[in-house]
Amino acid sequence: MTTTSTAGHDPALWRPRFPILEHKNYLVTHSLGAMPAAVYDKLQGFADDWARLGVRAWSEGGWWASPVTVGNLLAKLLGAPEGTVAMHQNVSVIQSIVASALDFSGPRNKVVYSDLNFPTNMYVWEGYRRDGARIVSVPSQDGVGIDLEALLAAIDEETLIVPISHVLFRSSYLQDAKAICARAREVGALVLLDTYQSLGTVPVDVEDLGVDMVCGGSVKWLCGGPGAGYLYVRPDLLETLRPRITGWAAHADPFAFEVGEQRYAEGAARLLHGSPAVPSLLAASAGYEVVLEAGVERIRDYSTLMTESLRADLLDRGFTVPSAQDPARRGGTLTVGLHEDEDGPSFVSALADRDILVDHRPEAGIRVSPHFYTELDELRAFAAALSDLRESGKWREFRDRRSDY
């Protein structure tokens, strides 16, 4: 593989840290980031502490504090102060915790998002209709993005919260979060920004955005693996939240084992619930550390260079690219359109047979996502393989025997 150093970034410096790159053309970071080799040490350290310290690992090994200590590491990627990020298992839990802290009984009970939000988030908020929530879903006109003016118009004085995606998972459309936050602040509404599809490849600064809350997970661009979701809440808002979804980890004195009403901890810990998933949090920290070391600004520049190069190559080959044309309005993923008679999952299986990993989503197409460890030659190899599968029809061989991962 040819080494390519561009945009002030050399992927060859990072590739040895990700074992899978030795034998796969890994272009599926938008689904699961490549595992950093440092995860082995993180999990070995966890096992060693368990074996050596036993129950004392909760305190001496830092297990109990890990949702906040790992959150402090993640906070650096958000430009957030220490003590404002709590770690959780996933975004469904996080959005449920936030929703449980809100009151939908008054006239300010609207929940505004778009029909291109990730479905799991919609499921949470739809469930609060029974508590009085009024859901307003702004429709996309083209399946790629959401008209900003239509979205801003939907956010009014009756809006309680805007739980919205920073980057849309189907099209990789990058929404104008700053404008959304400004409009919400103007009418007294809250914004919960889901940066699952952006953090680690698109710079995020919570103070510059003026955002109230940010959530996401570590599976994708952060290369942190599953089981490590994060929730940031701006400091002045944090102390006012009293989630009904809670637990002993959120108690001011959890080992007093008090009965009765929750007495919330100070800081980010008040947003916790039960015992933390320690191994997942420690494993995720390996991803955060390498992304911080590489630098998200540099990652963004290199990502833009790669996706622009790939987009031009795909268009030259006759493919459609439904993602936003303007790279400033696009995250790190490109979607590739197929003909109506072509089966996307079969293409994915055929590419995997050639050790090229991508995925497919309904109403989107094939999704491909280079990251800071990707060589430009790998993108050329993907585009050439995709052309060959279309021209030869070899993808049909995988239609009946494909495995959908």
C-alpha cells in the first residue's frame, strides 16, 4: 500500500495502532471504528485490578469513579469543562434520562426534531407522548438534509427541547447546530445535540455552539467500541436537572444506602443511574486518547480531502453520491447510490469477500467512511472494486448467500 501524506497528516503514522488494517480495507468507521491496539492494555489492566484488588478495585482501581474520570477525558474532545460529562451505556439510555428530567404537563411541551433523526432517539421521545409531549418532526424535502429555515420556524415558545442529530446517519449531512442552538435559546428551549456521527471527525466546541446538552457514543469515529455513551450538560443547567431515571450512582452519598427520595450528587454524577460498565469505559478511553493525539482539526482536514477525492472518483465512474455536495455541510461519510435493480447488501458482501468493509442502509445506499488511518489508495481500490462488481454483475453471486453484519 502506498503511503500518502497530505493535508498535514500522514496516515502511515497511525496505521500500526489499529490491528485490523493489516488485513482489511476498513471503510466502515461510521458503523464501528477500528479497534486501537491499546484496548488490549486497558482491558488487561482491568482484569489485573480485579484479580489483584478484588472488591477494593471499586475504589483503588478507580472503577466507581470511571463514569466521571473517563467523562473528563471525553470532555476534551467537546471543549467542555471537567465535571460536565457523565458516561453511560448508550444514547437510548441517555435520551431517556434527559427526558425523565423534563416536565411535559404545561404549554411548553413540544419536542422538535427531523424525520432524518436516528430512529432509536425517536422511539424514546415518542414514548413521552403519554406524559404530554407533542412531537413535531420536520420533514426532509430531498432525503439528504433538512431545510434550516423550516427547522428554525418549528422551534417556538412552546418548544421544550430539540433533540437533534449533528450529522444525519443516512446522508452524512452536517446540520447547522450553532443556528439551531441560537434559535432555541431565543425562545427558551433546550437543545440536546447528538454528535454520535460527528465527534472524532468533525470538530465540536460546546461553548462556541452555545449548546445545552450533547450526547453520543464511542462506537464510530472515536474508535472506542460499544457500551460507552457520553452526556454533556452545561454547568448552570446541570444542577437543575432531577432525572426520574436514576440510581444509586447518582446519589450524593451512595454508600449510605439511604431509603426514600433520591438525593442527587453534585456535578455530572447526578445524571448517572446504576453501577457503571467499567470495562467498556476503560476500553473507550484508548480511542479517545488516540483521537486527541491525532487532533480532530487535522482529522477533519484529511477527511475532507479523502471524501472529496472519492466523490470525484465515484462520479467519474457513473455512480451517484447522495451525500451533500458541499464538504462543509458533510460529515466524514459518503453514501453511494445504486440502481433500483441492484441489491445493496449483496454489494456489501461482495466487497467484504475482497476484504473491503463498508455497509448499506435503506433509503441511503452504500456508506463508506475513511478515517485518519485510511490511505487514499484504499479509497481508489474501493471505487475500482465497486465498478467491477457493477460491470461484471458479480454482486449477484452474493445475493442468496450473503451474511448481514
